[in-house]
Amino acid sequence: MPPPLGDDDSCLLTPLISASPPPLPPRATARLHPLPLLVGALFATYYHLLVAPAPSYYQSLFLSLGCNDTAAAHLRALTVRPHLAGTEANALAADHVVSTLSSLSFPTRVTPYEVLLSYPVRRSLSLSAPGHATTTFALVQDTYPGDPYAAASAEVVPTFLAYAASGSAAAEVVYANYGRTEDYAYLASRGVNVTGKVALARYGKVYRGDIVINARDAGAAAAVIFTDAKDYTPGKAFPDGPWMPATGVQVGSTFKGVGDPTTPMWASSEGCERVSIAEAMATDDMPGIPALPVSGRDGEEILRLVGGDVAPEDWQGGEGAPVYHLGPGPAVLNLSYTGNETIATIQNVISVIEGKEEPDRYVILGNHRDAWTFGAADPNSGTAALLEMLGCLVLELTRQPLLNLINCLSKRVRRKVQNPDNGTESLYDMWMASDNSLIGRLGGGGSDYSAFVQHIGIPSVDMAIGSGYAVYHSLYDDFTWMEKYGDPMFRRHVAVASIWGLVALRLSDEEILPFNYSSYVTELENGAVDINKRVLGMPVSLSPLHKSIKQLNRAVLKVDSELQALQTWKFWSPWRNDRLRVRDLNDRLMMTERAFTEREGLSGRPWYKHMIYGPSLYNDYGAEVYPGVDDAIQTAKKTNTSESWQSVQHEIHRIARVISQAALVLSGGLT
């Protein structure tokens, strides 16, 4: 199809376009520009200009198709029951996705995988202290009067931390704030010994698996994580407000690895090689100690009986909370947990719409479906938005790979979509006026994009409207919470579906990938500045890194010149004659991200192969620029040996090498 003739949605020959464009091509079998291959490029060009509408026409039409009611209906159907991975309810949720896709005439298949999942069998927790009666915690999240999901709540799996070690511990309590490495370092500086104790930490700041693993590494016998009201209930609690109720508990995984633990570094496909469950549970990526999550109410009850020195001010709770002390003791927790780690079946629902041109290239649109409880926000708001978007996207998706959503494309798309919370401005206007206006890189390890970006270097985007929410991974993340507080009119669902669909339309329609690596150069330079600050006075040189970034910048400028020349040439000549040139340029734009990966991966973390962006070693949720260098610097600052600083230098050479490699790929040089 002919490319757009001007920047964004403008067209140099707009007056020649028909004022009454033809009707939308029927269903998903139609092409966006249904042009025959005509002899004579000039005639073909003018046929397009006079008869076929511009891509912006279809994009505007797409924006008019979103429906709040159908988005809500999808979410209601997906969340009618709790649907933990591997359960029958999750298979039924998959059936809803299949039936929706099939009703849209999308060819659909279900691919099963056998993976190691974790479920609770027995749990108990009791609190005792001299002079106090023993308290046995119910470990139950309460429903509320009139809860429409009260009956279904009985199907929710009891509160637990998946992959925690089975075992028991009865020991004094030590309060560890957020359970970060720096929190344990502070305890050590105050002479608080964690060895053999039960570490009590509150949710927030870092991944829950890191909280438990940090407790293990500090010598704790077990860990308990509570939902502090200071962070999760600063206002009215659900159902009277959006915040976490006093009995609310955040459940979730504590596995720090990626994928199926029994098939490390490989997909869990039929007939694949597996390690035993015992071997999988014995790795450093598993917590290795028993652990339980508890509510804010239970956490405060424990802290009322903890003595020792008063914790620092920034370790304290909110208004009305007891004074938090460090311990150890005299409070004693008796914790017991038995888990069932078993191979269970999960399902991927896949639809492939093959393009008519370059069918070997794909746009991947996806969202996970399984939930720890009802999952109205996480994950099924995304699943509902996906289904809503596909229901509107009756045009065929073709030709291009998944996009790393760069500022250029992002701005174009966001300017078209209305802010769902303010009808007088676009999402672009809202984001430019907020602290969330910049596009963040996907370096964290906590979501679905991780395998695409960090393992194989496929450009990706993770999109959302809104920030964190208090009822995350709890019983209360249900349709009622979403309908009352998360998205009362389901406008945010439709807005996300609109952004998503416009990105898909642009990727499928634009002949040349809308990638702009100049923003990458800026981020690489900023990362180098940060490293320089951290290694001042140390025997480390950043000259290889600076040299490689300059090389990449030259490649970016070269590609910009090529794009300008190609667009100028294509305006005056038959676009099909440049198909090979376009294919070559797209190959380079697509493969540059992949060039930032290295086969050996990060030192000590070989699954993470992207050398520029990855999760922090001590917080799986946190994204780091140059994660391998960050790991090495943290180690060197602890040991301060010549060998450790040589390791920092080695990591700088590694990232310089992949940046140079990316520059060669982008510029079309030999690698």
C-alpha cells in the first residue's frame, strides 16, 4: 500500500482526496487500502489519492467504535469467579476469550502448557508474648454486607505466598520495614540480630519475592509480610472507598526467576527436558524459607507486642498505628506453612491474522488472563480492553513487528485519544501536564513484556491509564471495585483500547517502521552520566562507553538521512520499486533492539540478555539502566577490591560492545 505522504496525519495532496471516502472494507479480510496492482505507477498513485481514504480516516473511524458497555461486559464475564492459574475457572475464562475471538472470525487456537504451579495446603500463624494470651490469626479476608461476590469468594485460594518453602518456625519477631537490603543493613548497624528470627516486613518499595529472599539472606527462619494501612488505606476502605480493607491481604508469587521453574532457560513445551520439582525449589530464585502474607490489622497487632528500640520515623506507620519497634521480641510468632508445588495445565489463547504482504512479520497484542483472585484490575482490565479493541479493529493487521513505543509514535496516538477523565483534553495533554509524561523503558521483571524485551530483545510497549491501586492481588479486586472506583464509566478501558488499536493500525499500515533511536542515544548518555558519578575516584574508565554511544548517534543520523531521501524519492516514483530498500531499512530498525542483547546474559543472571535495560538485582520490580554495571558497582562498593573494580570495567566494555553492535546493525554495516 502507498505510504503516508506527509508527517503525522497531514498529506501534501490532501485536496485531491475524495471528500466522501468509500465505506469500510468488510470485516478482517479486507485490506486497509484495497488497491489492485495496476500497471503505471502514476495511475496507481492517483487512484489511491482520488478514491481510497487516508489512513487517518480509518483511524478516526476506529476511534468512534469503542463501547463502554461491551468493555464492561467483557470484564464482568472474565471476573465472575476467581481464576487462579491452573484452575477450572481460569480455563473457563480462556473459553470466553476464545468465543469472543471466534465471533470476530479470527482464527483461534488454544495451546496448553504444563508448568510448575504452587498452591497452599495448610497455613497457621499465632502470636504470643509474656503476659499476653496467645492470638491465633484467622488468615481470612472478610466479605462485606451486600457483597455480590460473597458466594464466589469461597472459591478464592486461601491467602499465601506462592513457592514459599514448606516448614515451620517459632521465634521472636524482628521488624524490618520494607525488607530491603538497606533495611537489613540498618538493623545490623543497630545491633539487631535477625538470625533464626521471624522477619516482619511491610509491602511496598520492592518485589515481595525480594522481601522474603532478603529475609532469608539475613538469616531469618521465616518471613511475614503485612499490608500497612499507611501505604494502602490512607482514606475510606472498600466498599465505602477505593482503599484496602483492614482484613485485605496481598497474595502473590515469591519466585524470583522467569517462566516455568522446572524448565529453566527454556519454554515449557510438550516433551521438553525438566528438572525435578525438588531441584526447582532448591534454587536461589526460590525464597527457601516459609512465609505468609497478613492483613494490615494483623500486622499492627503483631507490632503492638514487639519491643526493643523504637524504629526510625520513616519506618513508622500512619495515624492511629501503634509505635513500631525493631525487636527482637518479646513477641513470638509461630508460623507453619505447607505448600503443594505441582505440574498443572495453563492455556495460551492465540489468534494469528496472516498479512498479505510480509506475512513473516507480526504485531503481537497480548495480556495475561489468570488472576490471584477475581482480577478485575490485574489483569483483566487489560484483557477486557484487548477484546474491546479487537472487536473494533475489523481491519486486517499486517506486516510489521511489535513496537517499542517511542515518543514520536506515542505523541501521534495520544493526541487522537480523549482523556477519559476530562473531555476537554487529549491523553497527550494530560500526560504532558503530569509526572507520567515520559515513556518509561521496560526494565522491570514483573510483567508480561519481560520475555520479549529482556530475553530476546523485541521492542515492546506496556500501556496503562492510572497508577498503583490499593486492593492489588486481594479479594477485593473484583468487578464491583472497578465499577465503583477503578473506572466507573469504563471510559479508561475504552481509552486504552483506542490507544492500543491506533498503535496496531499504525504499525500494520505504515510502510517504514516508526522507530526513532535518537531517544535511545539520550537515555544511554544519561545512564553514562549516572555511572560516572558512582565510580568517581575509582580505577574505571568510561571512554569505551562514550565512544560507542557516539557511534550509535552517527548511525541514527545516517538512518534519518536515508528516511528523508527515501520519502522524497517515493513521492515522485513508484513506491513498489523501493520494496527491497524499505525491507532492508525495516530489518535494520527492527533488529537494532535485538543487537542490545548478548547471548551470555547478565553476569549471574543469564536469562536476562538485554544489556541496556533489566531489573534491579535487589528489586525485581525496579528497572535499571545498564543493570550489569549496576550489579558490579554494588558488589565493588561492598568489597572494594581491585578484582571487583576490574569487574565493573569488564561490564562497561560489555555494554560498549553491544551499543557498537547496535550501531552497526542500524547503519547497515557488517557485524
